[in-house]
Amino acid sequence: MINGGLVLEGGGMKGLYTAGVLDFLMDKKIMFSSVYGVSAGACHMTSYISGQRGRAFDISVDYLDTRWYCGIPSLLATGNIFNTEIAYGLVPDTLNPFDHDAYEKYEGSAYAVVTDVETGKPEYFRLKSCRGKNMDKLRASASLPLVANMVNVNGRKYLDGGLSDAIPLEKSIMSGNAKNLVVLTKEVGYIRKPIPAYELATLKLRYAVYPQVWKLMKDRDVRYNKQLEFISQMEKEGKAFILRPQHKSETKRIDKNPEHLKALYNEGYTDAEKNYEKLAEYFGL
């Protein structure tokens, strides 16, 4: 096991790039002592830790044609664009069983990043297992504003971790990880743009009693772009090894095109494979 951090950005279906990288790491039997997952990154993190190669891709693609799994019908009926009972119940319990026992044998520390809707601050839930309330912590990390309900954990309400800490490299370094593999889902040269005025107005209306939510969204572009600058600096200082798409993908945040998803997954796997020797040298494998 590498004594270092693995930092996984979110990005909805763009997380298929991450799934490809993680499958390559599993093929090489590379594990990290600390893993920080945000949103889709947190979800894919669990299959990586349980050692279920290919599962992250399968659960992202196999059920997209199911009417109630993902889309407007689920959003209107449940308040969640991804149906909670299917995505966090039927799939891991029955359709594509999650290996809880293997996950719980992991000797490192895995964290799901969430955002407290009252304080606007990130929290880093350690997931020693994915059973019971721990599944709620995972679900909270991937609950996007407007298209998902807030998740109650221990009496507090949470939303997507990407709102407050989209790329938790600083947290990983502050926790003692001198070297980190950072997997991004945005392409080289990406710069986040300000949120459109109409969307901000909708957020203000929806989260009127939780002003920190729409305030976070209002300046999300500024904070995210500063994180990219920080990551670049950490790369220069030898504290981060970065893998990310080299070109803009056709894949959207919510995408049901299996060809788009497969291409992005393959890109992630191939990029990790191409960079394996440099990665091995960096971590002293």
C-alpha cells in the first residue's frame, strides 16, 4: 500500500474517466493509505476499495435506460435525479452486489466529502463501511443542488461535497500525505465560468433558508479556479501527480450515451497506463 493520498474529483458522468483510472490501479494492485472522494469520485472510490474491477463502469451505464433510475421522472417523483432506492439500494444490494466484507478489510482511510448546508463548510466523513448510515454519507457527497434532496446525517443536512471542496488536495496534504495522486475530470486548460444569472436566481429561491448554498454556487468559479492554481503549484513542488483528460469530452454531467461513457472510461484507463512508469517512479514503486 502506498503511503500517500488519492484525491478523486466529482463531475457526474464525467467520473467515468476516474473509473478507468481506478480500474488500472486495481490491475496493478496499487492501493493508497488515504482516499478522498467527492461526489461521483466518492461513489467510484468505494468499488475501488472493495476491489470490484469494472463495477464503477457497470453501475454507471447498465441502468440508464431504466425509466425510474435516472432522469426527469425520478426527479419529479422523488426530488432526486438519480432514484435513491435504486441507486443506493436495489443496485448495491441485488443487481450489482457491493462487496461490503472486502471494503471493510481496507486498512487505509477513505473519506467522502460533503457540504454542510447551514455553515457552507466541507466535512470529510470517514467511511469505514458502506452499510446503514454510512451509505447516507456517501449519498450526501453526490447530492447536487436543485436535482437532489438534502441528506440528513446525525441531525445535520448535507449536499454535494463539490460545493465547498471540489478537489480536496489541500486537505490530504494537511492530513500528512506528502505525495498525492489527483484524478481530475475536467480537461487540461479548463476554466470554470460564473454561474448563469437565471440559475443563481433559482438557487436563491430554492435555498432561501440556506443562503450558504447559493452563496457557494455564486463564487464557485473563483474558488475552483484557485484550486486548479494550487494543484498546479503542488505538482511543481512534487506533492501531486495529476491525471486528467487531455481534451474536452463529449460526455455531459448527466449523459445517457453509452458510447460517450465508454470512450471516457477508456481514456482514463489509457492515460493511467501511459503514465504508469512516471507514476511508479513518483511513488517509488
